[in-house]
Amino acid sequence: MQSVVESVGENVWEVEEGDMVVPVFHPNCRECRDCKSPKGNHCLAFGNARLIRDMSRDKTSRFKDMNGEVLHHFLYVSSFTQYTVVDVANVVKISPQIPSDKACLLSCGVSTGVGAAWKVADIEENSTVAIFGLGAVGLAVVEGARLRGASKIIGVDLNPEKEEIGKQFGVTDFINPSTCGDKKVSEGIANVFGYADTGLASSESNLFFEFRSVLSNPDRPIEPVQPGPGGLSSPER
């Protein structure tokens, strides 16, 4: 999410009013050994601040509801609101020359999904990929798989509208668990993979990603689809 700084508090010098920034839920003091290292992103100064539900520095909230009750911060940035208050350690200043419609893709969703496909799973050309959940991150995985040359990209989602959206990003096959009837989702995926009859698969070319925050279907598709080691790459959420 790309944002513009409306105002700054006392002792804030890193950004100023009008700066374009990207909120990040992992605080960065910019001064400790780990923050200065290109090999990690765990800030020593804030330690386990990611477990706190309010401001990362003083552990207090800046929000109240219409009745005066305290509202807690969501992942330190509360980015679902039109206006928010964050610690300067939770914003990254970016160039104002970056177009807003491009800058809004930075931070979590797109970089997480494309990175899972490109870096973590390291998808190879002609691989077959199954993605459970076609939200922002899931669709980004689709994009990453397409860019890496996957031959089949299977999208699994309970929302039928995601089929057309998914195909715009590169989904080749779509499965809606709610329309499978007595048939398991895993059986439908196995048919697309092409080994439903043999029960055999190459763990080198078949990859699975899961981006579901709530398990709405008790049929866990991974185990029966992919026998043997391998198979599951970058399970998320």
C-alpha cells in the first residue's frame, strides 16, 4: 500500500509532510546491526515487536472509536483505514517519481506472492502449479508462476468470480470446491496433473501453494495428491 505523509510528530526526521511512503508491519530502526545488514530483516532494537497489537515503540494505541473505547492497531500499520498513525520505524520512504498505480503494488501482497513463486519455490519451466486461494497474494503467485514458464497453473477458490480474474493472470485450470459434489478437490487436481489413474507423480515439477486464512474445506488436498517427498512448496497462512 502506497501512502502520503499527512503530518509528523515530534522527533521524527526520517520523513516529512508530503513524502511518499510504503507502510511495513516489520519495524526497522535503520541503525542496528541487522537493519544495516542486507542478509536479514529482524530488527534488534524492536525485537519481538511484531507480537504487540499497538504501536511498536511504546506499546500504546493512537485510535479510539466513537464511544472513546481504545481500538488496537492491525499489524502496526492499520492499512485498511483511509487515515492511519504509524511509528516511523514502520514506513519506508520511496521516490515520488514512482507512479502511484505502481507504488501501491509494493509492500506485502504482490511481492510476497511473486517472491514465493520465483524465489522460494524457484518454479521451473513447464512445471505444474496448484494455488489454493486467489486473493491478492494467490494471484501474485499465479503471475510469478506464469513469468517462470509454468505450463499448467491450477487455481482453487470458492468464489466463482475468481475464475475469470485468475485466467487474466495466467490460471489455466480452475476448480471450485463447492461444485465438486462428492468428488474430492484433490481428485480434480490429480486429473489436471494427469496421474489420477497411476497415483504417481514427479515431485520435481509439481508445486502447491496455499493462501487461505480460514480452512473452509476439510479435504486437505496436498497429501492424497502428491505421494512421497517433495510436492509442497511455500505453504502460506
